Amino acid sequence: MVNSTFDPNTNISLCKYRSLPVFLKDNPYIVNGYRPILSVPLCVKSIFIWSNEFINIWSHLLGFLIFFLLTLHHVLFVPSSIVKFQDRFVIICGMLCYQASVCLICSASFHIFKCHSPEMYRKFLNIDLFGISLGLVGCYFPGLYLGFLCFQSWQNLYMFLLVLILMALFYWHWNLGALDSQKFDFVNNNSFVVPSIHWVYLNGGLGSAFVQEFGLKIMILYILLALAFSFYISKFPERFFPGRFDYVGSSHQLWHIFIFLSFLWWYDCGVKLSMQLSTNENC
């Protein structure tokens, strides 16, 4: 049997891994619940059926909605007496607009339309990878701005370098393709390590109470991102239990959840850091 499940409301039959076209065979440990090649309208309809992409799609669609609501909250309800206008702008643009929201909607779009055709798969894979890189740059933008707020010259230097990275990001993704862009992602993912160490030094080293408080928050961010990438690369747990995590609990779903949690954590850290720095008279 080619079809393992049929949804009468959408007229979509789900497939097993062995029945898929080659371009959709990216994880042999997920055995059931695949969508076949679909038209664009059916791709959109398929977000409402219980497939192995259901959680992948909705974890980031709902994540996008949550960050959109956080943006509205930050614009409408956070008074300027608590968070300065400049800091508010950085948090909204960096953490919400293009970090979380763009990244999450790019990811959801890939999972919705990947089963349309090989061409759409490659196009939306590139969009997805671009969104991931842009999301990571979005983490750096408010982090560098707020972290070096009391060190204007260093702040200007790091923000200038970040603009260069952003320009390289656009070029790399749209001119070299998705596979080559993954090499850039590795550099992008690790480009915040040096500024983090520098920030610790400028703020009095590891013995500083301020460094201990917010350095711990940075470490938690790295741990969340490391967990996300470890699930993504290892394909754990389905690698050891093929077919058991087809619909719930697969590595890609865990990757999505930890990416969302890392963005949410970093948003909360940015707001708290901005509030603390707004009362700091030493800057």
C-alpha cells in the first residue's frame, strides 16, 4: 500500500517514506505520515491535517503569532519611562520583527510548501535557511547594542561589523544557494562568541555581579541553541527508534521548539537588560 492515511476533508492521502519522491527523502527514520506532492492550495489545506509536518508547521506559526502579539504589547503598553525609545526600537526591530517573526514565518513556509515540487523545495529551503541566519543576526543586534551601551566606541565597531555580516548574509543566501549558505551559517552561529568574551572583560570579569547575572542568561541562550542544533544534527530520538516518533517527538520538532524557546528567552533578557541600563547613571 502506498497510502497509509486518507483525510476525507482535504482529499489528501499520506504516504510512507518509501513512497516519497527523492527530493522529500531527508530523514529515513521518520517512516509514516508524509504528504505527497501537492498543489499550492492543497499545501495550504494540509496544515490542518495530522501529518508528520503538523507540529513543525504549527510550532512556528503559533510562535510567529506570539511574537507578533509581543511586538504590539511592546509598542502599545510598555511606557517610555521604563524602556527608552532607542532601546525599545532595538528590541522591537532586532528581537521581534526580523529575529523571531521573520525566522519563524520562513520556517513555517518551508514546511508548508516543501511537498509542492523540487523547485519549490529548494526555493523555500533557501528561504528557511535565510530566516535562521537572519534570526541569529537578530539575536546579535539587540545583544550588541544593549551589551555595549556603556562603551560607545566598541558598540559602534560591533554594530558596523554586524551590518557587514548582514550584507554578506543577503549576498551568500541569494547568490550561492542553500547548500553553500550552510557554510556561512556556521560562521554566523559563532560570531557572537568574541563580543561575549569582550563584554565580560569590559564589565569587570567573571567576578562582577552584573556579568554573573546577565552572563548566566547568555549561557542559557547558548545552551538552548546548542540543544536545538544537537537534535537537528543527530536526528535523535528517531534514529534509534525508527517509526516511533513520526508524528510527535521527532528531532526536527524538538529543534523547532528549542529555537522558539531561545528567541523567547532572549526577548525577555533584552527587556530586563534594557530596563536595568535605563536606570544606570554611569553610562
